[in-house]
Amino acid sequence: MIMTDIIIAGIGQTPVGEHWDISLRELGFKAIEAAIADSGGLRPQALFVGNMLAPNLSRQAHLGALLADFAGLTGVEAATVEAAGASGGAALRQGYLAVKSGFVDVALVVGVEKFTDAIGSGVEAALATTFDSDFEAVQGMTLAAQAAMLMRRYMREFDVPADGLSGFALTAHANGASNKNAMFQKAIKLETYQKAEMISEPINMFDIAPNADGAAALVLTRRGLLPIGFSHPLVRIAGSASASDRLALHDRRDPLTFHASRITVEKALEQAGISFEQVSLFEYHDAYSIYAALSLEAAGFARRGQGWKLAQDGAIALTGKIPCATLGGLKARGNPGGATGVYQAVEAATQLRGQAGANQIAGARYALIQSLGGPASTAISHVLERAE
Amino acid sequence: MTIPDHQPSQTLLKPTKPVGIVGYGAYVPRYRLPAKEVARVWTGGRAGGLPIEEKAVPGLDEDVVTMSIEAARNAMKRAGIDPAELRAVWVGSESHPYAVKPTSTIVAEAIGAVPNTQAADWEFACKAGTEALVAAIGLVGSNMAHYAMAIGMDTAQGKPGDALEYTAAAGGAAYIVGPAEESLAVIEASYSYVTDTPDFWRREGQKYPEHGQRFTGEPAYFKHITEAAKFLMESNGTTAKDYKWGVFHQPNTKFPQRVAGILGFSPEQIAPGLLVPVIGNTYAGSSLIGLTATLDVAEPGDRILLVSFGSGAGSDAFDIRVTEKLLERRELTVKTQDYIARRTEIDYATYVRYRGKIAMR
């Protein structure tokens, strides 16, 4: 037993959805309150907020002080961490580093995103700020349009049939059906996928995760600092890695390889001392189904151009070889921007604690979670382990 | 127990003197634009999920003034009263032809209700007409007037290509409120639920409204209608089963069907008043013309729940009971379904001409 292990002592989340009547700070507070209670009342010394768009959508920056104040933690170290869609993963990594370094004993990580403070083109314009503004956004590019080009290229190069990527949405929705915090709690049929409206060809409505409101929080501490009588099965952070790629997709030698994703998975697994075959579940960043396919390939679960087949043949199902999106993923749980990476950690911890109910992966020991900013322009991977 | 000299704020609105509807009349213009025609132009004909079948479009010479006069004349025919006895002519609309100068004075003049009358235009998005109806109940119920007229009428605006363009339609209805003993339907009580909820708006000088997309649903339409209806029914000790019919504001086909289900009303109970699939969303006229169509088929003793919704936002709920007088009076003029059957289909090009959507200079 290593007393300096970093333990996820508390987890909290709000349901994901369109919370028109809940403000940014209230969302954040609900998750914080739940996580601190779950930790047995640990008192955080530092707060790391993962958020992507609040200055734009809610005209609110300075979320560190805002949430610390609103949560009754006035005085603690507090700051926002931003890395587009990977903001949640980035906040988790900052919390991990702070506690691991010894400078902070108890860190609170909260991811929060409030999309419904804006609508329609206002949201698209805000999301486009995560691109290379001078060379991508200025062309009128949207995230969905870029993902569509990526998916089209992938399907052409690897002879993928028209509904070849359907398995990702079907798996996500099947798993979201029994997650009470998921935005969509309904399984879908292949036929529904096949008939779905095109958003940006070949991306249809089910190839794209919904923007949603939500907040999730984690309390991190070292094993030796856990409160007496701490009752949850211990989940430790066994690996943590972050990397960046060229921001503009067109600057990459091979757009169909998520290079940053690969580097961080390798590092995180190495720190955990395991190989990818030992991973019990993978919470990938399926903002688009093509991202899921490319992430599986980057992580080593499939060869180049073959990732989609894992979704088609059931390998990513709850009972499959490498279960993915086990509580719905971004597609069915919803994609609350900068909160998403923290939701992944909360869900993985739930699995490793053995508290995932109908979605429980039997004997889950290692969970790989990966938070992406854009098409893996930032990738942040963590390995969580059920500690003895 | 002391009797307060006014109603406490959290009770139903009930006038001192019982009142009711002594006359009602509908109007729907002749032209129809099928929703698939809008889809043909704007979405390449994608047919799935159209919000309605078709909508009513006003002709070149029609506006809220002319249409209000048509409905008012129908109401006068059913009421059979001397127009000089009308002490108020109030018109609620989102499409008053003038920004300054009332619609209601023109309507009052046309039906012979001037000069001893109140006249004003009401604005509260799609519940402007029912707000005028609440005021008319107050005016008559306080004995300040024997009769008062409330109209909800619109030539609704929808930006070309916007989701609203499929449904934004023309039509509405006029009601004459008078003493309960003269009424074809008694208005037992009403209740209004209002908050500042900016789900849909059009600023001065803007041609088309803007809206908050799905924000117009749960926090706006559904919340206000259900709160108003529930309070009215709970205060009355009634449930959906006590009403023969229900009429709810109808911006599209799904919303009123869903809100009816939430409140415990069956599809049969809302069927006569659910006109949106065939005439569209007539904004301030929408719930009121649903009520005229329901009165056209109701029987004495039937109880009707009417709930409007106006963006911004609020709902007015009314508990209405039909009397014996309805059977005779409703035959005195044209019925709502007669207007719906009077139908000339137009294409999108004709529609944009009729609605002045082509900028000539």
C-alpha cells in the first residue's frame, strides 16, 4: 500500500441535459456539493475548474473565484483550465499534479458547461473559437463540418460502408438507457440510424454528440489523508498524460491518425504498468463517431482503418472485449463541453467501485479515459485503477 | 371572519357579477400554404417531421383590421345586440397594421360601436386576445359595462426559412362578454400565470420575430400552460375528467397534444379545437379560434377548459360552461369549419407575393 497514491475520494454529477433554469454557478455547485459529500466531507485546498465556453456563452470568466465563493470555499486556490473539449481532462490533470506534488493535500476538480445561455449560431460561433481562428474558423468551418470531412476521408480510404460507423451510436444509446444522468436514456435501432437526418454529410444526427449542460466534480487526495472510516472502494489515478498536436487539422501529415491521443495512452499505460490488453473499459471522447473510431486505433485497440469494426462486431459493448462509452459516452450521456472529461472520470470511478448497476463491467480493474480538444489537437488520458 | 374588500392575489379571478359569452365569431382567410411547399423551397423537400399540414394565408387586401371586423360581425350576429351597447372593443394581436393608431377604433367604427366605447389594442404575443377577454370580464363583471368585445386576431410573421414559416398563419376570433343570464356559455373563473421569460420576441421596427428555439418549449409553453391550468383546476376542485373539452394554445400540432396529455386530457377532448394542423398557428387568435370551433359542436352543460399562451411569457386559463342558448345562436352565422372548408391552395411564390416578402426596392 502506497500512502502517496492519488485517490479519487469523492465523485459528483448533475444530470446532463438542457437545464434552462439552472445557472452556470448552480450547476457547478450541485456537482461540488455531491462530490464533497461523497468524499466524507474532505475540505479542498484548491479548486480546478474545467470549462470551455463560459466567457463566450454566459459572459462569465473567472470561474475559479466564482465557484469557490458560491460553494463556500472562499480563500482556496482556484482557477479555470481551458483546453477546448479537453478542458475537463485538463482540470483533472492539474488537480492530480497538485496533489501528487505535495503542494496541495485535497484538490477539487469540477467540470462545468452551460450551453443553454446561448442558442443556434451563437453556440456554433462560440465552438468555432476552439479552432485555429486565422486558418480554420475564418473559412466558415464548423466542428461538425470538419468531422464530416474527416469521416468522409476515413470511409473512402478504408472502404467503410455507408452505415459502417453506426455501431458507435447504437452502443452509446444502449448504454445510456440505464444511466439516470444521461441526456438520452433510450436505445436506438440500426434502422433509426440509417434513416436519420444528415447534419453534415456523411455525419448524421446520430454521429454527433449533443451539446448539453452539466457539471461533474471529483475530490482528489493522497491515500494517507483519507478520512477515517472512508467507505468507498478505493480508486486511484494510476496514469496521467497530456499532449498537443498541430491545432489546424490541415497542418498534420496524416489527419487520420490521432497522434496526441496515441502518445498519451502510451504514457498513461506505462505509468500504470499495464498494456492495452489489460484495460477493462475505455471511456473515449466520441464527440463524433469518427473520433471514437480514430481513438480506438490510436490507443492500440485496432489497426489503422479498422476501429469501426470493433463497434460493428460488439467488441465495444458492455460484454465485449473492450467496453466503451459504458454509461452512454458523449453521444447518449451528452457532451457538456468542459465538463465532459470530468464526467468520464466520475463514470470510470463508478465502474471501478462496482457501482455501475446494470452497466457494471464485471471485475473492472483498469479504466482508460480520454478527453479530446478538437480532433485530438489536445489529448489527455488517464488510467484509473481499483486499488487494493 | 372579515371579508376582504378585494380578492387576495392567489385566487381565481371571479367577477362580482356573473358573466359569460353572449356572442362569438371566427374568421379564417381563404388561402392555404401546405407545409411541404415551404419544405420544397427551403429544405429540398425533406418531408419528415413537418409541424402541420397547411396554414391559412391572408389575401392581398386583408389585415388584422379587416379580419377582426369579419369575426366581430359574426359575433354580433350571434349576440343579436345593439352595437351601441358595446362599451369596449379590444383587439389583441402581434400584427396590428399601425404602430401608432389603434386597430380597435377602426373595428369599433365598422360595427357601429362608436363613440361611447373603450377602444384599445392589446399586446402580449399570442395571449393578447385572452388578456383582452380577462379585461372584458372585469369590465362587465364590475357593472361598468353591459357588453364588451375582445378579439384575438393575427396575420402572423415568420422569417423566410425559419421554423416559424411553416406555421405562422392568419385568423382569429371575436367574443362579446355580457351578463351570465344572457350567455351562451358562462365564464366561471379565470386565472393567469405570468413570468418574465424571453422565449420569443420582436423589437420595434423588426419585420420578423426571433425565438429561443427549444427554450420556447419546456420553460415557456409547457411551464406556463400547465401552471395556469393546474392552479385553475385545483382551485375549482376539478380534474380533466370534469371537462368535456380542452383548448390549448397551438403553435404546432405536437405541443397542444403533449400539454393535453400532461394535464390528463384525452385526444378526443381536444379534437374539435385542434385546428393548427389545417390553419396553422394564428398567434393571438390561436386558442380563441380553437374555442369557437369547440363551441360550434358543444352541448349545453359541457364544461370547457381554455388555456392560452403568450411568449414573454404567460398563460390565461378559463373555466367555461355551455348553456342552452348556444344551440340556437350558433346557427346564426358561419361556423369555424365553414371557413376551414373554404380553401384555395397557393404555392410559395404566391405566398411571398401576398405576404409582401419580395423587396421591390
